[in-house]
Amino acid sequence: MNMTLTAAMYMHQELVADRIRGLHEEAAEQRLVSRIQDVQRARRKAERASRRLLAALART
């Protein structure tokens, strides 16, 4: 195998590895965003429940 072909194969492997790392990082970021959204949704739900409870207690 000549040097140019070897270098091209190495560069290709490095590009593939870099892309895989990028995809892993992107997936981790998406998981974090999803967790944050879940927490925000749960907080809003808890706040609504608290308001309903306070309103119900005020009526009694």
C-alpha cells in the first residue's frame, strides 16, 4: 500500500471517529435538554396543582 492511500485511509478513519464523537456529544446535549424540559414541565404541573389546592382551601 502506498503512503497516499495509507494517509487517506487514516484521514477517513479520523473523520469517522470525529463524527461519532460529535454525534455522542449531540446526543448527550439532547438528553440534558430533555431532562430540563421534563423538570420545567413538572414544576409547572406542581405550581398548577398548588394553585388549585389553595383555591379549594379558600372556598372551604
